[in-house]
Amino acid sequence: MSELPLLPETEAGSAPPERADAARNRARILAAAERLFAERDPASVTMEDIAKAAGVGRGTLYRRYPDRAAIARALLDEHERALQEKLLRGAPPLGPGEPGGRAASPGERLAAFYAEMVALLEAHLPLALGAETGAARYGTGAYGFWRAHVAQLVREAGLDDPQTLADQLLAPLAPELFRHQRELGLSGERIAAGLSVLAHRTLD
């Protein structure tokens, strides 16, 4: 499988060491935002709400995070990186496995990816809604990585136009759709099972 783009480093990984007060403010901001996203519709949470809940000034908040989505993306980052690592170096069917070992089919790998994404959404839906609602979803580093991964699976399946199909195969993972399905009473297991059918019938 060709090299996939790594998710961009977060500010913590690329910036100089934080001052102690800056680190405390960052922790307070992230904790307050996560609590607010869980308590109510993330779309209704404002930067002013987060600053007030964190006990920091708006200037302090905006110097570190330009908007609400940036805060949600920072909270999601560690979970997405863990999944990225599994896709790059994990065991089949999610990952490629060891060279010369058994390789999963593209359909198996996509079904495994769907199952992991459903689990991620189940555990962190408020954050996903805060970070990836609407058009903002397509500009995240995570979406670019998922898109590259799925496009590669489409190529391995021998199908034409992997770039178009990749977006179409990722569409069922939109956080708004997942919330809608859960509100209809569908379990995470049922959603993942339906996506598995889609994966196998498309790529196998």
C-alpha cells in the first residue's frame, strides 16, 4: 500500500515548550470545551461560552484557538492518531499486517475501518460534531487521511475513479448522519453491520 499522509502535528507537537501558565490555560480550555460539547448541542456552544467556563479571557482563548472547531479538533486529535497508527501498521483486517503475511481484501479492510470509525463516533460524537460539522469536515487533516486510505482501497479493488468513490464511501460517516441514526434508535452495532455490507459489496 502506498504511503498515506500523516495527520499534521498539533500545536503541542510542533511549538516550543509551553510556559506553565499557558499549559494550565490550555488544559482548562480543553476540559471546559469537552464538558460543554457533551452537555448540549455543540453547534450552540460559542467561544464566549468556552472562555467563561474555562475562566480565561477571550483574548487568551483566541490566541490559541481561532474558533470552536479548532478546539474540538484538538480534543479529537489523540483518538484519530491512534486509529491512524492502526491503519498504517496494525494487524489485518484493519491494518496491512506484516510483509509476506496474510493480507485482508479491500472490502475487509474498509469494513474494519468503518467499524473503528463507528466506535470512535460512539465514544466521541460531541467532539466530532463540534469539529466536523458541515463543510468544516472536509478541511480537517483527519478527513484527508481517511480519504487517502479509502481511495487506496478502491484502487486495490480495481475500480475506476477512486477519488470520487472515496468521498462517497466516507459520506455515511458524517457525524450529523450518525447522530440522526442513533436518534432513530439504531445501535452502533447495527450501523457498523450496514456499513460492512456496503464495504464488501462495493470493493469485493
